[in-house]
Amino acid sequence: MDQPDDSSENSPKTVRRDTRRAARLAAVQALYEIDLIGVTPKEVLAEFDRRGSGGMLEDGALLAADRPMFARIVKGVFGRGKDLDEMLDRVLSEGWTVARLEVLLRAILRSGAFELLARPDVPVRVVVSEYVGIAHAFLNDKETGMVNGVLDRLARHLRPAEMGEGDPEAESGEEEPGNGPTTSTG
């Protein structure tokens, strides 16, 4: 019996990947809106549901986003913002803080940091690649490179085994804030 071809554009695997990509993009856009104009995550989620919003992919197609994933990223980044910002501040170049970053760059880095921290089921290379792709769509090469470098440094700290490195906590004897068990906020 023939196996389905998962490489086709309409295969279930490809569609799932694209709806997740659209969820990440929509979450970054929602977090941008939250940060820029001060709407609440509840308002953003209600607007998403009202519009049936998705994300625009590189080819210009509007794709329905994975709603649970979108909500998880938005709520997770909003609920753990202080911890995420502290983690990002530690891996940003000297003299830089999350507060100094442009709003869109901040939204991208916070979303990527959240997934690295709270989604161990998603491989590091996927998280970094997806957010670098979002950065590439909106930002210049220097800022896109910054997203790549910051998320890579954060991944080396949060997931050293996956990155092929020793555990920095075991070596230093310190536990990193925000690295404990995660809880779901719904």
C-alpha cells in the first residue's frame, strides 16, 4: 500500500506546520499590539476569535492559525513577561536590555524565549528558525541576525543537552530563575 506523501503542500504534516507558523506570526503581531497600544491579552484573543485571524505567510497567503498555540504563546509571554525579559537581558549584548529594543523585535524575542522555556516538545532548531523567519519578514539583516544570536544563546542556557553542551547549572551550582516547573494559565 502506498504511503501518503508528506512532502506535498497539502499534506497534514505541512498544513499543521503552516498553521503553527501562522500562530507564531499572529502571536508576535498580537504581542506587538499589546505592547504598543496597551490592549489586554483577553481583548486580543477576543479580536482573534471575532476575525478568525491568521498569519500572512511569505508568499502572501493568509492562513488560519492554530488557535490553541496562538493563545498559549500570547498568554504565556504576557504572564511570564518579567521572567522572559530577565532571561533575555542576560543574553543580550552588554549595554542592551529588552526595554531598549524596538517593539516588534521585543515581541519576536519574547515569543521565541517563551517557546524555548515552556515548550520542550518543540526542538530548539524549529523555534529559532521560525522566529528568525518572522524577523526576516519585517526587520533588516542586522536585527534578524540579532534574533538568531540571542535565541541561540538563550537556547544554550535553557536547553544545553539539546544544544550539545554541558549543563551550566550543574557546573555553576546555581539554578536559573524561571527554569523550574512550568504551570499553565489556561
